[in-house]
Amino acid sequence: MQLTADLYREILRSLRSDHRSSRNLEKRSSPRVGLRSRVTIFPPSGGGPVVAWVRDLSANGIGLVYTEAMPIGAQFTAMFAGRVHDSLAIVYGVANCKELSKSLYSIGASVVRVDRGAAHPVPPATKRPSTA
């Protein structure tokens, strides 16, 4: 299942309405939900869009399983498809990257910015040409 913009928003609304449980011993600033969905990303290594698997999601970040390591601090863009002018392009900054097995990595990232209505984002590592 592909994680769409509508489903992303619905999950975040649900997470924000939940009250923090006193049983929750995690030191996270936002609750998260475990998922098993695909998301299209523009990785920091450049190139075209690729598919990664979403492991978990919160209002402040995302957990992915991906086939390449990503350096701490690198940025990637996740695309959440929606109706016309209703897509989301979210730029994330890599907070951690752990090898799970050969060519499989667990990546934790925090939201850097949200671009609403973006159909074709400029990947974060790409600079726009100067018009001077």
C-alpha cells in the first residue's frame, strides 16, 4: 500500500488527538504509529524517485527501511500523493541510520519542512540554477 497525502494527514490527526499515556516510557516528543507502507522518496544520493518502506510515523518524523545507508544530517524528500494540488512533499533530515542486513538500513529522520501541493519537488541536495 502506498502512503498517500490523505492517509498521512489522517494518521497525524489521530496521533495529535491521543493523550500521552503514563505507561509510555519513551522520551519522544511526539507519539508515533507503526506502519508498513511504501513511500516515494528522492534520496540524498540524487537521482530519480525511488520506493522506501515506512516503518513508523509521527508528527515530527519518519522511520524508513531503505536499501542504501544515508549519512546523518543528509536530507531526502518524501512524496505523499494526493488529489490535484493536494500532494505533500516533506523534506526530512536523517537523525540515525542503522544497518539491518546487507543492503538494508533502518533510517530515522525528522521533519525539516513541508511543501504542500508539490507535484515534482526539487530534491533537497539539488541547487536551483542562478538566474543572474
